[in-house]
Amino acid sequence: MTAPQSTSQGTSPMPPRTAYTPVVQRADDEVREAIAQGQRFEYAGDQARAHRAYATALALAETPALRAEAVRRMGDTHRARGAWTEARAAYDRSATLAEEAGLTDLYAEALNADGGVAILQGDAERATAVFERALQCNPGPRVRGLLLQNVGMLAARRREHAHAVELFVASLGCFRESGYRRGVLIALNNLGAARIEVGEPAAAVPLLREAAAIARELQELDLLLLTVRNEAEVCLQLGRLDEAEQYIGEALGHFSKVGNEARRAECLVILGDVQRARGEPMLDGVAARCYTLAAELAESVGAGPIATRARAALAALPVSPG
């Protein structure tokens, strides 16, 4: 009997027709896909679906790195709806997972997220301590850029505007070095906001336009509408009140739809400022309602700085004759 003939050269066996993927690698790929899906929902402002996608990622994750990232991102969805306690619990868990595994960048990033909650709650002292601890870890350029952004925001709130701009510029350099486009978008938007704060609205325009272009490129709806909110403040300072009202109405509609009460309160304060700037006494009542609702919303989610700004604006309104 003649032996079967191989069609290959020499004695090498035939290669398999199917390329098999190791089980662990396949599981990691599924986790990353769930995280990517969550990011798409999050950037579109759909926090509920984003949270479910991140929860799926956590359930599938088999490595400390992926678990730490999934938990942190779940915290981000809590933060977006003002659920500070749940957000901080998620960030604490993420930091613990990362620290125990010796994952410096993920540990520092979890601390950065926790410090961001402190900023939103108006606790500058706690935020400063958290950011300093994270910077001492000497993280890579992307995470360092995130930390410098938040330290810059604290400087801006202390009205140390020159120092804030220095920090935002340094952060922008970190993001460009690491190729982190979303970070570039955030840095440009904050630089624009800093220019608005010092009364240089014209200088803010090109920064905000570039930020908006990147937001559209990345399909980052929340951050796009944040640039729109800042454009409204530019128009307000330049006296272009109809444009300001159009921009802030667009931003207010978005943040109301996605349930971001802190951002909604910010928009209401600006809308009140626009009505006040028109100089018509009959509109002072409209402004008062905007400020009152803004203060109530901000207080309901523990956004102290926004509530303070709204109450101050309300107190500055002229008293109606009895």
C-alpha cells in the first residue's frame, strides 16, 4: 500500500487552518471592547448605558489593570450625575486595586478622579492633598497632564490666573507628548475659560474653536457642549447677548437632557447673567428665577462653588419696590 503523500515540502506538519487565540487574551479583548463601548456611551452623554458597559467589563476582567480601569470608569458615570458618594467609593476601590498590583499610572489616575470630585464639592483642601499625593507617584505624561489640569483649576478658583495658565499650558504639553487627544481638548477648553476669567474673551475664541473641532472629531458631545457653554460667556463679555443666549440655551438643553445637574446649574447662572446684562428691569425677575433654580440644583448635588456663585448673583439683583 502506498503511503499518503504530503503536499508540503519536507516533513513539517500542515499548519492549522484556524488561528487560535489564547483564552486570557480573548477575555482581555472582550473587556477592552466593553470599555470602548462604555466610552462611546459616556461621551454621548448616556451615563446609564455607559455604566452598564463598564460593569460588564468589570465582570469579565481577569487582571488588576483592567479591573482598576473598569471600576474607575464606573465612578466617572456616578460623578456625571452628581452621585459623589458612589463615585468616591469606586475611585477608592480602583486606587486600592492599582496600588496592590504596583500599577503607578492607574493608581495616580484613580486619585486624580477622586480629587476631581473634591473640586466639584468645593473642598479645595482635600483636592490639593490628593493631587499632591498623585504627583509624588511620578506618573507618565498623560496622567501627569490630567493632574496638572486639576491643579490649574484650583489655582483659577483662587484667582491665581497667571499660575493657572502656566499649569494648563504644561498640561497641554503633556497631552501632546502622550498623543492624548481628549486631554488636548480639555486643556484647550480650560485655557479658553482662563482667558474669559481675566476678561480676555477675544483671546479665548481660537482656543475654544480648536477645542470644539477636536470634540467633534472624537464625538465628545459633553465636552463639545462645554465649549459651547464657554462660547456663551465669551459672547456675554463681548456684549453679543443674542448669541450668548442661543449658545447657553443649547448647552442648557443638553445638560438637562443627560441629567448633569451641576452643569445645568452653571448654565442657568449664565442665562441669568445674560438677562441681567440686557438692562431691562422687567427681565430681572427672569434672572432671579434662573439664579434661584441654579442655587437649588447645585445645592441638591453638593456643588458648592456653583451654588455660591448663584446666590451671590441673586443677592446682587436690585430690590424690587414693595
